[in-house]
Amino acid sequence: MDKPAGRREWLGLAVLVLPTLLVAMDMTSLFLALPQLSAGLGASATEQLWITDSYGFVVAGFVITMGTLGDRIGRRRLLLVGGGAFGVLSLVAAFSTSAAMLIVVRGALGVAGATLMPSTLALITNMFRDGRQRGKAISIWATCQFAGGAAGPVFAGFLLQHFAWGSVFLVAVPAIAVLLVAGPILLPEFRAPASGRLDFAGVGLSLAAVLLMVFGLKQLAAGSVALPLGAIVAGAALGLVFARRQLRASTPLLDLRLFRNRPFTAVLVALVFAGVAMAGVGLLVTQYLQSVLGYSPLVSAVLFAPMGLGVAVGTMTAPSLTRRMAPAPAIAGGLVVSAAGGVLLALADGAGLVMVGIAVLTLGTGPLFALGIGLVMSAVPPERAGSAASMADTGNYLGGSLGLALIGLTATAAYHAAFPGGSTLAADVTHPELASQAKDAFTTALNVTGVIAAVLFAGLAVLVRSMSRTETPSPEPAMAG
């Protein structure tokens, strides 16, 4: 029986959730700061797009490499180096003097941010060897990740009422300082005992494949077609080359043989498509609150908070479900709850039912994020935990980008179908009758998004439940440094 974790491990977990919160908040807090930031730096519309997107692009592209790099050079070492770089770059970002400078710094922050998520999750897997404790620790980690994403806009709104736009970057500095001081004391070092050389050609292929696909999906959501589809096709082709190389390698950058494990594959597929549904719902709900109901960005962020709170409550309560049932049925049951939340959104016409719908939808995803990520991590030996963590993170980023693109396009089509000849809400508000029609059409688009989310979650529940009888192999002992 594995030795239970003690006080040092739980204190170490408190240190590890700091970078988790930072990465999640950095993804979302910039949206409210963008108007002030753009005015201060004179950023054009294109520059604004790159300021918001460059961070996420680079994180998505580098997370596979960083997860495996941590397995090879040491997860604590990578976490501390990446955390230090994140803190320094946050200082630079806060005092940027031009839009071009901020774009470059945001990209560099993405490289540093990519070291944090897989390192924290892999270290948690190594520190908590008892299955029940590990499940609770992963639940806390997942709660902080999603709560950070939900709190980002609200916290940013508070800061912007009292301080300049650079304050949204400066909040990272004290948290990183705590990590750098306490990390060497509380966090153990783990590395793979026989990792081999890093596959630099594989690094380049994975980076190019992910970046091209994420770029294509985001541009597809923006409305263009030819260039995004070309980028997606090119990214998929490079991804196939990358996969063939990994299957032939003795020490692969990403162990694709793990997909032979049916529960592992089912959970990763569920993570991707849950990301699709949640990103699509998030996009439509935030626009609905502002464009249809007329709330300010800050009030909309507060009304949108149940989405993050729902995930937080779901992930924290998920481990208790395993006392009465196996993880797979618990995950499937949660996804059924999420499907019910999608149904509520399909019926919504006003802030009240929308808030209830997103809370129920995200509450049901809690077991997937808490228990599902635990299943993914337990499917590999601990020395490959970084690689497994990077798979989960990459699936999350790709799912989010895919949701913004496909559900965004579907909602746009539903809007125009319900409002033939109309353009946008902003273009029609000067004519009361047209404005009313446009708002009704957008409500229809939100309802269609709810239907899509309900169908996706119901299908994922069936997928996860159908694979629940396949057992996950027990992990092998880790090498501690």
C-alpha cells in the first residue's frame, strides 16, 4: 500500500496551486483590460487580437514539449525555472511601452506558462501516491484552475477601477515569489530514470502542428475560411507525421501507445469535447449578457461567475462520489447532469435561467475534470506523468479552440437564419423594431448552442460509460531525486 501524504505534501500542494491560478487567470483577465491597454499603447484592432491570442497560442504549442521536458530534466527544476521567467516577464508586460513589445512579451509568457501546468499536475501525481489522497489533490488543482479562469475577469475589473492596466500583470509577481521561496523546500524533485535524448525534430513537428491547428480554428471562428482551413489541413498533416515518428521512437516525446487503453482514450476524448461545449457556451453567454441584456463587462463577468463556481463545486465534491461508485460511472453521471444544463440553456430567455443553466452544466463536468484527469494520470508510470499531463492540457486547449470555431459558426448561422437580412446587434440597435428582432435572433442562437452542448454531453456520457469495464493498469514506482 502506498504511503499516505503528510503535512509537507499538503503544504506543497498549496504552493503548486499558485501557478495553476496564475495561468488560468492570465488566460481571461486581459479581456476587461483590453480597452484601457489599447488606448494607452495605441494598439490597432489586429494588434489587440494578437495581444489576447499570442499567450494562448504559445501555451498550446509548447505544453507537449514542456510536459516531456519535465520528465527528463526534473519537474521541480522546470517549474521553478518557468515560474521565475513568468514573474520577470509579467513585470516587463506591466510596463510595456508599445503594442508590439506587449505582443512579444505575451508570447514569451506563453512559453513560461507552458512549463507550469504539466509540471504542477505531474508533481501532484508523484507526491500523492495514495489513490484517494491523489484524487482529492487533483480535485483541488482542477478547482483552482477553473476558479482562476472565472475569477480572472472579476478580479481584473476590480483592479482596473483602482489601478492602471499593468496591474493585471503585476498580480503574478508575489505569487511567483512564494513559489520560488517555498518550492525548493516543500516540493520534491522527480525525473524519469532513463529518459534518453530529447527529440528536437518531434518538438518542432508538435509545435508546428498544434500552432497551425489552433490558429486555423481561431481564425475560422473570426469568419474567414480559406486561410484557416489551409492552416488546419497543414497542421493535421504535420500531426500525422509527428504521430508516425512517435510510434517508431524508442523514447517518444508523446507516448501514443497509451491510446490503446480504452478508459484513457475515452477520458481524453471527453476532455476535448467538453472543452468544445464549454467554450462555445461561454462565448455565447458572455455576448448574450452584454449585447442582448445590456450589462456592462464587469456586471457580465459577475453574472458569468456561476460557470466557474459550478466547475469548482463539481470538482471538489467529485472524490466523495467514488465512495459509492467507480470513477467511470461517476463521470458519466456528471456528464448527464451537464446535458441537463444544456437543456436549460436551450430554454433560456433571460439572465436567471442562463445563470442556472451554466451552473448546472459546469457542475456536471466536475467528475470529468477531477476523476477523469486522475484516470489519465494513473494510466502511465509516474516517470511519464509529465507527458500524460501535457496530453490532458493539449486536449483542453484544442477543445476550447474548436468550440469557439465550430459552435461560434453554428450560432452565427442560427442568428442569421432567425433574422434574415440582419447584420449584427450593434448595427441594428438604432432601430427599435430591428433591435428587438436581433435580440430574439441572438437568444435563438444561444438556445441552439444549448442544444448542441446537451447532445455533446449526452454522447460523452454514453462513451465513458461504455468503456467503464476496462481496467486501467497500475502505475509503476517513480524515481525521486
